[in-house]
Amino acid sequence: MGKGSLAEPEFLKKSALISVNIAVVLFGLAGLFARWIHQPALVITFGRVFFSSLALGIFLLVRRQSFRLNSRRDLGLMICAGGVLALHWWAFLESIQLSTVAIGTITFSSFPLFVTFLEPMVFHQKLKAENIIIALMILLGVLVTIPEFSLENNMSAGIFVGMVSALAYAVLTLMNKAFTDRYSGSLTAFYEQTVAALVLLPFVLRTEIDLSRSDLCLILFLGVVTTAIAHTLFISSLKDIPAWLAGICSSLETVYGIVFAILLLGEIPSSREIVGAIIIVTAVAAAQLKK
């Protein structure tokens, strides 16, 4: 009995790591839809959260899970998180459309940099020196990819918007960490993505849309598979692993995104992008090996 109880936390942690890495693979694939779908990032993002929230709502109904939240404060936090989620996904897709899949995923991977410094302040934890070193390596990897510091350059503009996406995702991850003890990952994702859809709706209604059948099918897949399923796996994993470790795992999205872009889009990264990705992957590997 004693051995089983000691082994259980380790098993849960390993399961959470597997879940978060599956989610990150799906996140890496999601970036390609910014190229495949011939719509503005705003429209793609709205379709993504709309179909995702619909799928999650059906899932919760089938499981007969309660939609009730414990307090008005939690509802307010969910609404804030949904707004942050809308900003994150719009900025991520916009970054890719402005530049490349590699740039969008590399800049997004700076997200652990923000988590490293924000998490100790939010959860009153000690800031560890090794986490700072890893975060700075990730930042160096991002800086290497910047061709020139000018927003008139599409690549630089894509990097800037990608960093906004990373900051928003860091904030969202820490907010989700506060929900994991009280709500399931699917319920949290449902509320956040429903709110995100409502936040984006007024902007989408003012946008001229000419949606083809192929675009609709791609947005449906993006919303259900790479969003509803992936987001639920990622949020659920935060119950058993710290946010900074989930953030480090998320940096692997860079690798998956670049590989998928090469294989499926024929989009070859530049030497700068390759060097930046190598630096980031090295930081991720160091963190994983240490754990």
C-alpha cells in the first residue's frame, strides 16, 4: 500500500507529461492552418474557438458534467481568461500570416520566459537560477531569428506579434493553473473558448467573409482536434506538473511546427530560424534531462 501510494504521484506526473506533449504536437500542427485557410487570422480564430466550444459543450453534456462554477469570482476569472485566449490565438495566427510558420512558432516558444518570472510572483514561489538560465536561452533563440529591428519588415512585425501571443499565453497558463484544483480541463476550456468566441464575434461581424467549403472543413478540424482536444489535454496536465515545466514542453511546438511546415508546406526555414530553433531545443532538452 505504501509503495503504491508513493508511486501514484510519479505515475500521474508521467501521464501529465505525455498528455502535454501530445497537446503540443497538435498545437504545432495548428499553425499550418494559417496557411491552408484563405481567411484573415481573426476569422480563423473565431471559427477555431466557436467549433471548439461547441465540441466541448457536447462532450460535457454527454458526460452529464455540471456547467456550474463555484463562485462569481471564478466566472469573472474565466471571462478574463477567455479574453486573453482570444488575443493569444489571434496574435499567433497573425504572426504566421505576416511571416512564416517557423517565425510564429519560434516566437511563441518565448512563452516560458514570461512564465519563469511571472509564476513566482503569482504563486509566491522561489525563482530558481536554472529556470532563469533556460528562459534566457529561449530568449536568445528568439532574438537570433530577428532579421532587423523594424516593424516595416514583415518578418520583424511577425516576431513582435508572436511575442504578444507568447505573453498572452503565459498569462493564460498561470490563470489555468488556478482552475485545475476546482474544475476539469474540458470545463475550463469550454468556458474560455466560449468567451473567446463572444469577444471575437463583434469584430468578425464587421469583416467581409467569403468562406469556401474547404475552408469550413479545415476550420472545423482546427477547432475540434487541434483546439478542443489539445487544449483540454494541456489544461488537465497542469494539475500534476508545474506551469513552468508545461511551458518548457510547449517550446517543442517550435520543432513540430517547423517539421510540419517543411513536410506539408515546403516552407524551408532560414539559417537564422534554424539556429534560433536549435538554441531553444537545447534549452528544452536541458530542462527535460534535469527533471
